[in-house]
Amino acid sequence: MNLWARYRESDGGYQKLSDHLRQTAELSKSFGKKIHLEYITQLAGLLHDLGKASPAWQLYLQNSVREKKQHKKDHATAGAQYLLHRLSNEVGLAETAIQAAVMFHHGSGLPDMLGLDGRSEFLERLNKTTDDTGLDQAKAGLPQEVERDIAECISKFDLHDGGKNQLALPCKAGCMNVDRQIDRKKFFFNMGLHLRNLSSCLIDADRTNSAAFEENKAMLLDDCNAIPDWGVLLQKLERELKKFSNTDVLGKIRKTVSDRCAELGAGEKRIYTCSAFTGAGKTLASLRFALVQAQKYGADRIFIVAPYTSILDQNADKIRSILEDERTRGSIVLECHSNISAEKKRDLKESEDEYDKAEQTWTAPVVITTMVQFLETLFGSGTKKIRRMHRLANSVLVFDEVQTLPLKATYLFNWGLEYLVKCCGCSALLCTATQPCLDKIGENRYRLHIDDEVIPNMFEHFDMLKRVKFIDKTAGGTKKHGAGDIASYIQNEMKTHNSFLAVVNTKPQAKELFELINKSGCADYVYYLSTNMCPAHRKDIIKTVTDDLPLQKRIVCVSTRLIEAGVDVSFEGALRYLAGLDSVIQTAGRCNRNNELHDACGNAVCGKLALFALEGEKLHSLEELKIGQKCMERVLREYDSVECNSREYEASEKNDDAKNLIQPQIIERYFKYYYASFTDDVLQYNIRGKDSTVLDMLSDNPSAVNEYKRTHNGKKWQLPYMQAFRTAWDNFEVIADATTGIIVPYKDGERLINSLSALEKSDNDYYASLKSLLNECQQYTVNMYTNRIQYLGSKGMIYEIIPESGIYALHASFYSNDFGITEEITSDNLSPLHY
């Protein structure tokens, strides 16, 4: 009798259960080999759908084919129970790990091994009756070839030692404390990530094999694990680098940074920092580091991680133009973020679906993604996020603008990165001019252990790239100015400047200052930038500004902080509303960026960035910004006491109260103050209403262990894993308070709204068309928090395009070419209000 794993609707074909189990096992084994878990992951693959061998599940499949309604049938628990009965009574580490991965390879992922209430989802499922799981019938019907593979797999590694060599020993790496003892908390954190990695191997193998059957394609292991020819890609980059001049000062600095990156790339797999200043060529220098490392160690892939899609867009296009040609276009570099357009997906792959599959699996040689997606791959809930985790192993990780790391994820990032480097064969380079001193914050156990820095003499490096002086209009935080006074300052600066950038803290501040400058007439063109505009609108404004700046047109741009990173523009003068030092320095990187300012004699001069504290500033719930301001005020007050290597610079500028804030010791001092302003539980990702942090729950989970002991008459928890995975992952959000997108009628957005409105659920291609249109809509969408959505709805500014879909559009009268979404009606046509 044939046993089936699934049915293919397109041609009525069936997949044999033995084929699915064995092919999934082989693929899972190949994934697990990178982290030395090949036989454990192979065994998990053989067991994961074992319950499908029962007659009850086979009947369930046939009823599904006949479209009979029925409850879903558990087919995963039987495999875990089979292992329990197959091995000795002693609970082993590997046995528990395989059981957890097998039972929870669907849904949200791994369970609460031990919940905060003292209950165990893992044990509750494992202890289900065999009648419920169909174990006995499944064992009886299990194909002989699968049973033989299971026995052979068990014999190849020593499960009876508990699996300590495979699972526990690697996780001790990097866990030694100052007393030369294993840090128990960090060890269990590594153990939890290693279990997630095992689960990732199984989930990806299962989904890949299932998709190959659905598409009626052969599944080749070589296609899933091919290592790129890094030497060829490195040669392409080297040829590009030779095109750049290295005769002028800036060219020499860029070459020095690039050569140093190559030198460290030829070194050990470790964690490095690159503190090169803006304009020093970090993008290509860090890529050189990654390619040299990848070639030396045969890395599977390179990941470039950045905080903003504006950086990703810019860097991806640049890197793609170097590493790809017509023959390889779309096969080397993969952009993986929410704002990539449907048009770009179709241009780089055969279809949007093909691109989406590549995003789900991260199989490209160079993956360019966001910090949000990187963190969610390690700590997010759901098998879609877990699936990609094993792809990080044996890779080179480059982090751009790492100072933007979300505060609450600080310690999770530190420990997660060390796990990847120490336990998974990765190396990492952390790039930013404002290194956040992750190696100097909190207790020693939570610090990131950095091995080397690209810039050997940062004092000299920063001094050579000095292009801006800072004017403190806050008098160390003691003096505040009204928006009118700040507008007057800009008007005065525009008497001697052709361009000026003002970066503020909130959207209302940007609108207020924009209107004041526009009214003053001090510039020919005044531009506004904020996230009230859709991405397509912001790109259009930035392109216009970028094109106009070299033409010496008189321009003032008022922006929120979105312009601070990833936007390659250069203004003659700038100001920044008081914020953290990292934001202030990022704004400075948009002033005299290319050292283009000269005096009457042709000598290079510095641009000026003025710091203003706004009178009556309303920051509401922006607590991190408020603390950043306080720390910045302290740095400004203490400025004269800081030992400084740039005294000559300071003395020459004393007449206008100039300060040189771009100095390593000032940056370090700021971040020490900043992180010291928060308790450890904040940096460990505390959860409102719970007495346990995400880091606690993903490590030794002390609250749950104590609760178990209390509710079980003093009995100790016996299993080797005690993490509350599901609760921790469900509560992990990189961006707090989920947002909802509003599609706006900017340019092509109007057509897309009309196309969505015309869809009929009765259409055969309804869901495919909906997916394609929503993909295109990303460039015409403004994300809003829930409370803001409710407010706009109460004002009649938005409407649901498709009933009960949660897809909203903005009435055309409330979208301005100046500001994006605005509450002020922008035309006389009120008819959209009646939709």
C-alpha cells in the first residue's frame, strides 16, 4: 500500500511519504552540516511527518482532496514519541532538541519548554495519548526504507551521551566569564539559538521539498548549497577600486581604509569594527573585507545589514553594478526589505513570485537586508522567520550604521552576534563613524567582545576628514530658541549660502519650520521631507534636491531624521534640533560632504552646523530621544574638559564658539552616558506586565524555573531546555506598536487604488492580482500607528478600499505635494469624501 505525504492539485499527482521524509532528511542534513549537526538534523527530517503513515491521516488527506471539511490532524507529534520509545529512558539533550523541532515545525515555531506559569507546552504535547497522535498505527505502517534510514542515522552518532558533543560543547564558546567559569545564562542562551538553528534546518528542508513537489521540479542538493566563486567577485571589485584616484588626500584616505579592510579580511573569523568617517568609502571597503573573508574561508554568503531602506536601495544598486553583469543580473545580489518595488522584482527575477521565494530563503551569494529582518531571523516568531536562520551560518556579516541598533535589543544583538561568530563560523564587521561602544556598556557579561578596528589612529583619521564645525546655540542645553528665531538664523545664513539643511525631531516641527522659511522668501526652493510622504514621493524630492544642488540653486531643505543616513547630498550649511550625538554627526555628514567649500583664496574651509534647542518642544513618548538630548547637553557642558587631539583646530575657531564634536573620546563618552541612563532590564528587552525579559526567557529563564519549583512541591525542572521560546518570540518586536499602511494617491498610487477597488473576489485570479497590486503599492504607502489610523478614520480622511480587508486608502484631498498626508484639504474637489 502506498503512503502519501501530499496531493498536487495542478495535475492530481501524489508525493510518496517515504520520498518526502528521505529527501527532506537529506536536505536538512546538508543544512545542518555547517553547524556540525548533520545527523541530528537528518534524523529530525526522517521523523518530522512520521504521523502521516497512520491510516487516520491517510484518510484525512483523501477527504481533503475531496474537499470535505474536517479538523486538522496532528501528524508531527508521532515522530517525537517514536524517538522517545526508540531510545533509553534517560532524557538526552539531542533527543529533546529533535523532539521539539519535529513537533513544532509548523505554526509559530518552538514552544515554551517551560512557561512563566510553570507549565510546559513541550511536555503537554509530547505526553498526548498515542491514540490522539496515531503513533502505533504510524509505526506499523512506516515504510521499511525510512525505518532503515532512522536506525542507520542513530548508529552514526552517540545519542546515548545525551548529544553533548554535538549540541552542548559548541555552545560553550564565548561563554567564559572573568573567573574562567562558564557563564550559565549565556550558555543557555546559545543553547536556545542552536535549537532554533536546528529547527531552521528542518523547516527550510521541509518547505523546499514540498515546494519542489508542488512545482513538479527535481530538487538538487547542489543547487541548495552551492558556494559562489568569491575570487571572481573579488576581482570585479578590485578592478572597480582601481578606477578611483588615490593621488588627492581623500583618495589616499579611501585607499588606506580599503587596504586595511582587506588586511583584516585576510585575518581570523572574528568581530571587527570600522569607524571610518563619512566619505571615507566604507561601502566598498567593507565589501572588500567581506569578499576577502568569503574567499579565504569558503563562506556560504555575505550579508549586508543596514537600518534604513534608503541605505539599502543606494548600496544594493552600487554593489550590483560592480558584481553583476548582463549574464548574472539578479543572481548575485538580493535586496530583502519591505520597500523594494514590484517593477524592480520583475526586472531582477523571472517574476515577483520568484523574487519572493528568494527573499524567503536567502539563497543569494550577497544578501542586503535590514536590521529588523536580521533581528527577527534570530528572535522573531513564526516559522517563516525561523526558516532563514541557518543561512546565516558560515557567512560574513557587515552591519552599516550600527549605532541605530534598537535600544531594547542591545544585549540580544551582542549575544546573538557572538553566537553566530563563536558557534556558527561567521565573521562580522560593524561600520559607523559613531561606534556605540557595545564593548564598553553594562556588565562585562553583556558586552560585545570586539577583536580589532579598521582605523588604527582614529584621532588622525577624523582630523584629516574634518569638514564641519559645530556651533552650540544651546549653551550646553541652557538656552532655547523659538521656531521664529531659528527661521531667522536660516534667513541670515542664506545671505552667504546657496543651500541649507535643517533637520528636526518631529513632523509637526518640520511643517512649522518649512512654512516659516517658505514665507520668508530667503530661498528659491524650499523642500520638506518626512515619513508623512510615501517612499516614491520622498525619492522624487531627494532626487530633485540632489540634481539642483550642483547647479547652485538657492535651496533650503527641512527634514526629519530620515535624511541623516543613506542620502548622499551635500549642503553648504546646516542646523540640527538638539538630539543625540549620533544623529547630530549624521546630519553633519550632509554638510560640506565632499569638502567643496572654499574661501576667496581657494582654500578649503569647514561648513557650519548649528545646534538649537527648541522652546516648548513636545516630544511626547519619544523617551530615547529625550535621554539622548540630556546626554548631549552633558557632553556639550563638559566639552572643554575632554582631552583632545585637535587643540589647534579649537583655538582657531574660538571666536564663533565652534566645537569639534567628531572625536573618538567624545563619541565614546556620549554613548557611555546614554547606555548608563537605562537599566539592564531595558537593554535585555523588558516586557510590560511581566517580571522577565526576553533575554531571560531565552536563556536560563529563572522566573519560570522558580515557578515550576513552587507549583511542583519543590521539584526541580529536569529537561535540558527551560526557555520560554514562544512567549519571548511572540513579544519580540523590533518596531514597537505595529503600523498599518495607507495607500496614497501620489502619482501612480491613484491608478493602483482604482485597480484595487475594481477587484472582484469572484475573479479566478483575485488573490494573485491582489498580491501583485499590493506589492506595487509599497512605494505609495505611508505607515501609521494604530492610534493615528483611528484618528484619520474619525476625520473621514481614509477609507477601506476592499470591505473587511484592512487595506486603506487616503482621500485625494488630504495628500499634499508639499507635505504628503495633511489634515488640510488641498483642493476644492470634495467628492472623494463620499466614497
